[in-house]
Amino acid sequence: MNEDDVRKRAFAMPLTSPAYPPGPYRFFSREFLVITYRTDPAVLRALVPEPLQIGEPLVKFEFIRMPDSTGFGDYTESGQVIPVSLGGRAGSYTHCMFLNDHPPIAGGRELWGFPKKLANPTLRAEIDTLVGTLDYGPVRIATATMGYKHREADLAAVAASLAAPNFLLKIIPHVDGTPRICELVEYHLEDVRIKGAWTGPGALSLQPHALAPVAELPVLEVVSAVHILADLTLGLGKVVHDYLER
């Protein structure tokens, strides 16, 4: 294979059989359970990178069931998202994510900079309760519960939350181990079609783990719980801050 062929074919690794296809990526019947809770403001400030700013000390613990997505297949993910602002624009910073499928782990990290690690999250209805669990290896590190479809949520507020900008810290090392890319990336969810949204009583329990420290942002008070079903496209990103640029 000559150099021109390499340049034409090079999209993702491995060269001859990439772990994921080119986007865009469309998700059908994507199901969210989002527990918003109040946490320790000092810990939160220490974890959110500048130039992002935090307001209220809130965290959103998300469980997302994705049964049908182009390119990535059928999988589930979970993680912590922190409400932030950048230049006066309100949005969300993804602090950590755990999922059970290799292509979206590879694609998420390489394309956008999603902080994804391999784990085993689940989201399911158990009789009258929506239940989200997150296991890292054999250890249960998060359990979320919500009353199943107790009442309809404010669709305008849900649509606004899904339309807000999302921020990621993309880090890719050089071959000598030093940072080659260290950027703040912004992306948006596009062509969103909300099929339903509900709210109800919610609870969240987090357990300490050395390699999946979700409990370092402790649950002081559950603020809200929302259950969303939507079709959407995961838009590609843009760099809004380069930490290596002097």
C-alpha cells in the first residue's frame, strides 16, 4: 500500500478494518434516566477544568440505553455530567462515562474525547420502577431508581436541555507519552425528536472504587429525576480551547 493509499484510507484504527465507521451517528429510541443531585462544591471545582465555570454544585448521573444506533449497534452507557458555562453559555461537561461496547468506546475517545471506560451499565423497567445499575468488573458502584412514568415532564425544558452545548476534555498522548492533543471540545445533539419524557421520585446510591471514583462527587440531595425517550443524531465536535497553545 503506497503513501497516497494510506492517506486516503486512514480514518480510524486499524487501517484496514476500523473499529467504527465514519459518522454521522443516528440513535433511535435512545432512553435516558437522569438523576440530578447536589454535591460538594469544593470537590466539584477541583474536577472541572478552566475555562469552564460552575454555578450551583449539581451533578447529573445518567443511564442511557441505546438499542439502535448507526455504526455503534446496541449498547448502554452511564456516567456523570456536570452543568457548566463557557463564555456565558450554559451547557454540560462530561466528567466520566462507562459503557459495554468497544466501537463507541474507541470512537467516542478518538473523535470527540469522551472519557469512556469499559464497564457494565444497565437500564430497565422493574414492575413499577425504572432501575439503572453500573458495575465496574464485579463491583456495583451506582444504583439509580425512579418511579416509572409518574407524570409527564416539561417537554420544553427537556428539549432545551438536549439542545444545550456539551463539553469534553480530549486528551491524546504523543508516542513519547507527552500530551499531543489536549483540547476542550464542544458538540451538540442534532435533529432531536422527543418521543416522551416523564418525571417522578428518584434515588441514587454511589459506592467508592479506586478506578471508577464516581463516589468522589457525593450525593448530598437528589434534586430531580427524569426519564426521556428520543431519536437524535450525535453531532461531530469543534475545538473551543487548546490547552497546549501558548
